[in-house]
Amino acid sequence: MIPISDDIRCRSKPIINYWLIGINLVLFLWELKLELGGELGYFVNSWGVIPQQVNEAIKNAIFVNPAAWIVVFWRAFSLLLAIFLHGSFSQILGNLLFLWVFGKAVENILGHGRYLGLYLAAGVLTGVVQIVAEPSLTVPLIGANGAIASILGAYVLKYPQAKIDTIVPLIILYMPVELPAFFYLFWWFVQQIFYGIGSLNIPGDVNQSMIVYLAQVAGLLMGAGFMHQVQRKA
């Protein structure tokens, strides 16, 4: 199922949503350039979230050398940058498609600043959950999955009965249908089975984590909880 639009009318332009989509695309093009030059593996291993390295840096800072906190802060920055990196064509296309369809209405409700804050905070939270859950993992984790899960959670809480215009591929035919928004809570996780399609050539691979879905559930709940608080104060 491919979502293409919803029936929610927005009063203002989703400027932040456009910027987030643009930044993700630009950085993915940069990844393609690095791949052609054989430098992508070094870049992703430097800026992706590697739980084992983060935990080693924290241990060194606490028990060995306080100066290692510099490394911890540097690694903490990777939690932000990793949100904007992707490991395959299917991952970035799937993520940005969901962001395009569901992000506009959420930004319209939250406003530009709170929308950006939710996106970044949920992306960082996802990384933290993965670090805590799999502290010995040596494979870099990248992608906006957790951030976009939070947007989806906020959207479905606010508009559970919204109609999503959807295209269903049928071998060589495409059938347009309307599906309720809450269906995509399920489909969001199913579609990620296919995120390995069109993978970039990254030595050692990326996102090989058994806890990835749990981390995204944390992002989804964060988005729903944040929207709930906004509604209560409205």
C-alpha cells in the first residue's frame, strides 16, 4: 500500500516538513556521491549511531578519563545526524512518503517549532532506546524511522478516522482506494520488511538490530503522547 494524500485541509504551509524532506534528500544524494568515491562506509561509521562506541565512551568518561566526555558529546551529536541518513533507496522513499502524507497536518496543529522539536526529539529517543537495549551492537544505526513514527502516532491520535488516498499495486495494475489513518499504524511496521531493497554499498551493513521495532514504538508513543498533551492544553 502506498499512501499519497489525506483529506485533512491545512491552514498554513508546512514549511518545516518541506525543509525536513529537502534535507533528507540532499544528504542522501551526498551519500550516493560518497558511495561512488568509496567513502560511504567511513562516513556512516563516523556519523551513524553505534551503541557499543557510545557505551564505551561513557564508561571511559566515568571510570577512566573525564576528558572522554568530549567523545561522549561528539557521539551524542551523531544521534541527531543519524536521523537524516538512510541506508537504502526503499528506506528513504518509504520514510519521506509517510512524512509527506502525514507530516503536513501534524505541523499545522503543532506549529512549526513544536513540530520540529517532536521530530528531532523522537529521532534521538529512538537512538537512545537502541543504545540501552543493545549496548554491544557494533553496526551503525541510521534513518528517520523513529522520528517519522512519532509523526504518525501524533497524526493517528488527532485524526484516527481520516481517509488516506492509497494506491495498491497489483502486479502490473494499480488500484486506488481509501483507507482509514489508523490502518497505517500497522502498515508502517510491515513495510519496513522491504527497506533492504536498493541498499547502498556500506561495508559491514547498517541497521542490523533486533530491537529496531521496539525503538520505533517508543517514537510512536512519544508522538501520540505529545499530541495528547497539546490537545489537553488547547
